[in-house]
Amino acid sequence: MSAFTAEIIGTMLLILLGTGVVANVVLKGTKGYSGGWMVITTGWALAVFTGVVFAGPYSGAHLNPAVTIGLAITGKFDWNLVGIYVVAQLIGAMLGALLTWVVYRDHFNSTQDANLQLAVFSTGPAIKNKVFNLLSEIIGTFVLMFVILYFTKAEIESERTPIGLGSLGAIPVAFLVWAIGLSLGGTTGYAINPARDLGPRIMHSVLPIKGKGSSEWQYAWVPIVGPLIGSCIAGFLYIWLQP
């Protein structure tokens, strides 16, 4: 499998399960209705785990333009491949959001609150203050990227035989995203991934959702620019801290 295909499918799985848990919690009449923030953050963490398990062996499972750029800044990824990875991630995010709409179509149409419909697809601030909303995304993504840069190989070394953890190596990033969501996600919904917000927001704007309102494009730059800045800061700090 090519890295391009792996990034598409991995990001699709991430967004399908991530937006899916939001739909399950906020849309009218679902089995998980009103499940709360713990359900949402746990669902997103497990969505990351799923995407990384699938794409990891083929593309490194970036699944996030901010991660791709952060790795390129630190010399851990080829700049020539950044564009193709970002395109794949955006395509995957759009496909994942489309599948979530297919699964929850009747519940979208039963939910009269346009803000809740949009919340499934994209992030939004609890309190609108674009300066601090931007800072929230910068800091959240800084934590994500900075810690990822310090991840070690997912194996336990014995004296004679390495004990490979295989897919369990995806657990650290899942816990990291879970921690960010629980601790820092309450202000903006913690996009920390430009593709995660932009792809589904595009789908919200084009899908025939009954009673949908604005896609809030005037806010859309925040979850794009914020994560990119946060990732760049993490990358440059990582370089500066190296001996």
C-alpha cells in the first residue's frame, strides 16, 4: 500500500470514529445521547488509535498536516512529501465526515439545532474570543507535537529477544490526544489538526442536511492556523533543545 493511500484511509478512520462519537452524543435520538465530554474525548482518543494502527506501517500515520509539517521541520520527514501527505489527509477527513453523515443521517434530520449539527463536523469556541481561541489551538497542538517528537520505539528490549508491541505502539499517541482533550479541549473543542476541521467543515457546507445553518467559515481559519503555529513552535523548540 502506498503512503498516500494509507494516509487517506487512516485519516478517514480517524474522522469517521471521531465525528461519529460527537454525533452519537449530541444528535437527537441516538443511543449515546447526552453522553458527555468524557465519552467524546475517549472516542476521539480511540479514533486516533484506530487510524494509527492502520496507517502506521505504511505512512508513519501522520493523519494531521500539523504533525507532517512538525516532523519536516525537525528533519524527521522529507519536505518533498509534505504536500502529498496533506492532500491525502484532507481527502480522508472529507470521506470520514461523509460516512458519519451517512450513518447518522436520520438523526441529523431529527436534530433541529443547527449548532449541534455543525458541532459534529467541526470545532467551535465555547466563548468566542479569536485571540484566545487561537492560543488554545496553538498550545494544544504544541503539546501534541512536542511530546510526539519524544516518543521512543514501541518495543520492550530483553537481553536476548526484543518483545515487539506491534500495534500497541499506537497507544501513547491515543493517550496523549485523550489528555489534551480532557485538559485543554474545553475552550475550542481541540481541533489540533487542520484536516480534522477543514475537511468535515467542507462536507457540512455541501451535504443536504435538513435545517443546517452556517458552516461558520469566519472562524475556520483558527483551527487551521493555530495548529500549524503550535506545531512549528514545538519543532523549533525540539531542535533548540538537542545537544
